[in-house]
Amino acid sequence: MPVVTETRVDFWQAHGINPDNCPVRQVLDHVSAKWPVLILMVLGGGPRRFNELLRALPDISKRMLTQSLRNLERDGIVRREVFDTKPPSVSYSLTELGQGFLPRVLALADWAETSMPRILAARDAYDRG
Amino acid sequence: MPVVTETRVDFWQAHGINPDNCPVRQVLDHVSAKWPVLILMVLGGGPRRFNELLRALPDISKRMLTQSLRNLERDGIVRREVFDTKPPSVSYSLTELGQGFLPRVLALADWAETSMPRILAARDAYDRG
DNA sequence: CGGAATCCCCGGCGATACTG
DNA sequence: CAGTATCGCCGGGGATTCCG
């Protein structure tokens, strides 16, 4: 199993890599941010238009949806296509990169769902102790 | 591939599940928070004492290390053992649950590392466009 | 050694209003 | 339809200090 060895940490330091500028962490941030994972799950079902996404994620605001989509688009995970119709319409879909990303995120989410009983039990024990 | 279907979203709404209280998201937060992943990677190499972790993560503060460890301990991912020696010593290690969690996180991190050239290229194109 | 307590700042995020 | 602009709060997280 890959681990953080002294030499690995030394390598990071030598290259000025820290948690704030680490590119890997920047990608992991898509996982931790509030909406991106849910957006990707919806897009896993096929391309969606802006307002379709808005309706699919009940509590998201237009502002946050736009911002989240922009971040994902910038990293090449989501593709944005504008159709010059009237009224204008925009389609969002997973790129190839996004199609590789999503299953790994879902693997983590599935693990969390499966492990939830043990996690909740641990929390309960911790809170009572 | 699992997706977010209308019925799945309806199920969430019916059970009052939203991004703020979703237990799965609470677990995913360990991935996105600043330090937990790095801590888990270090602990993947075996049990470590508090100050060993402090030295292994060059820029972390005692405050954040303590807080991150507590969160992971609460979810049953990390085990904390106190030895009544002088001076006092505390050992942190992965639980069985944590040993199941770590490889899935690393799978994501490895994907990010492997995909980094394409991601950086996408960012570059986005920022220039 | 392994923390806990306090102070403070910055930025994520929501609400609201406006636009091509 | 698909956004942008502006305001304001509140909480995550760093720096510092103190403790058993």
C-alpha cells in the first residue's frame, strides 16, 4: 500500500509542494466541496441543461451551480456546450476525464454508505465516552 | 453506473436528506478537509505518536492536527491509545475501518496524479480562452 | 509530551436583484 | 434560459499562549 514515507515528504518539501498548492489536493477538493459530487452524479445519467441541473439539485442556488460547473469545466471534468437557439440553451456533460473520475468518487461514496452503520456506531461511542 | 435518478432525489427529499446533513457527505468531508488525507497516508505506514505526525506534516499546527485526529477518531477511522508513561505518550493508528477507507482515497489520489497532465492542460486552455 | 483555550481574519456560501 | 453582480454572515483554520 502506498504510504507517505520520509523520502516522499522530503520530495514534497524540495519541490515546494504543500497542502495549499498541491495539484492533487486541488482535484480532491472537487470531492469535498459541497455540490460538485452531486452534480457529477446527475451528469452521470447523461447531459443536462442548466435549469435541469437546477431542478435536480433541490437546494442549490444558481450562483453555486454556476460556480461549481465552472470549476469542474476548468479541470476538464465537465464539458459546456452552448447552442445558439432562442431562448439560448446550454448543455453540460461529463468529459472522458470526468467519466474516469466519477466511478472512483462513487467507489468512495459507496464505501461510506456500506460502512455507515459502523461509522455511526463509532460516533455514538465517541460521543458517549 | 450508479446515477442520481429522479426517484433517488425524491427519496432524499422524502427523508429530509440534504447536502448539509447527508452522512455520506460527512465522510467525504474527510477527503476534502485540508489535512486528514495526509494524516491517513502517514498512518498507512504504521502507528505514529503525536509529535511524529507533527514532524511528518511540515506545515500543520498542533491545533489542526489535534482537531483532524479527533474527527477521524470519532468516525472510527483512527484509533487513539494513551500510554501512561513519563513523559506521556499517545499512539495513533488506522482502525480496520480506516484500512478500508485509505485505499479508496489513494485510488482517487492516484487517479488525480496520473491524470494531472490532462487536468493542467484543461486548466491552461480554460484560462487562456 | 500532548494537548486546550483564546483571538482574529479571510473566504465560502446563501440571499437578493439585475441582464442579454 | 442561463447566467452576473453585490452584500453580508458565519465558521474554518492559523497564530499564539497556557496547562497537567
